[in-house]
Amino acid sequence: MKFVRFLSKNHVKYGIVESNQIQEIDDSFFGEYNLTNTYYTLQSIKILPPVIPTKIVAIGLNYKEHAKEMDIAIPLQPVIFFKPPSSIIAHQESIVHPDMANRIDYEGELAIIIGNVSKNVSIEKAKNYIAGVTICNDVTARDLQATDNQWSRAKGFDTFCPLGPYLVNELDYDNLAIKTKLNKTLVQASNTNNMIFTTSEIVSYVSQIMTLFPGDVILTGTPSGIGAMQPNDVIEIEIEGIGTLVNYNR
């Protein structure tokens, strides 16, 4: 199922996407809902980020080739950092280049959306706690990251977490093609089956550390091929079965 959170006539609504049409549901996708008889076209609404999380937990260096290009040892356990919820922007919105950074990079990633309160979840049961997945651009101020001992500043600027456009479930989360295009040129191409830690392993591991709540986001890491964005660049991240997240670097 492909869900969307959207704005219509200044009202936040939820719906199910089929082709170019949205059928409104009477509640969010985290609980029980009913289909309504109200329909929208994608052109008539503004797509919003699919969730408003209490936290964004990110996993670094989760593809071997990315660890190699960063010249960092392959981790033996997931590397965790955070991005603040204030960094989230929606599909078709603009990334703002902060004055203190000289270089900002794209990082196309699969994002897990938590569906149920999760604490000490086993790997075997972790999928039961996933509402679905979406797409993220883990924007990074690369020059600042190189000077800091931890990555909160480099990863945490406003607009540094484009998220969306849809929340999709009923996919094989660990076998999805992922591609990133910069101004229509392919710059990243991989598959989530190349991740070092699977989605279930990630959810289980994070839940051993902190309680996860419905709507919380876990970013699963980026493949190799990261690079800088320049003013007026268009960045498109496509993940099989989900769609394409499009943003603009301003």
C-alpha cells in the first residue's frame, strides 16, 4: 500500500495513492482508518513529509563501498547519529545551503518508519514494528563533518532531511534498487541488499538503546557515489516500489 500525507485547502489529510489519484482516508496510517469517497489528483495537492517524528535516528556507513570511499573501517555494529526533526522538508521543497558550510553533499537512503512503540524488539519480530518505508536525502555539510568529532552539526541544519514522498509497506525492504540522479545524471546506484545491517537488524539494535514511537524515522545509510551539490542543482532519489523524491539545492 502506498500512503501519502498531504495538504489540501490548508488542511492536512491522509490518503492512499493509486496511479495519479489519491483516495482520502479518515485517519492517519498508524491506526485503524476507513476509506472515504473523496478523491484528489496529485497535481491538486501539496505532498507533505509522511510523518512528524519524535526523532530521526540515522545509521552511518551501512554500505561497504561507502565506507571505503570515506576511508573508514567497516563497522562491526551499526553507527548511530541523529538528525533533528527540524531538518525535515518535503518532496519538491528546497535545500538551503548554510553560510558556514562550503560543501554540502547528497546521500540517497531508504528510511524506515516505525509503526508501533518499540523497545527491546527481537530481529525476528522487528518487521512487525515497521509501518513502512520512504526515501530520504541525508544532506551533509561534508567540510564540517571532516572537522567535527561527531556529526550533529554537519547533518542537522534546517532542510537537511528531505523525506518522502510516500510511505509504502508490503515491500521486501532488504531488496530494493536505489538510485540517485544529480541534474538527471546517475550518481548513485545500488540495492538495499548491499546493506551491512538489514532493516530488521537495525530496528532491533536501535530499540535496545531507546524507545521508538510511531512515526519515528530510521535512516539506513547511503551507497557509494556521494558528491557535492551546487546552487540550482536538482537531486532525485528513486527507490524501487516507493517512487522518486525530488528536491532543489538553493
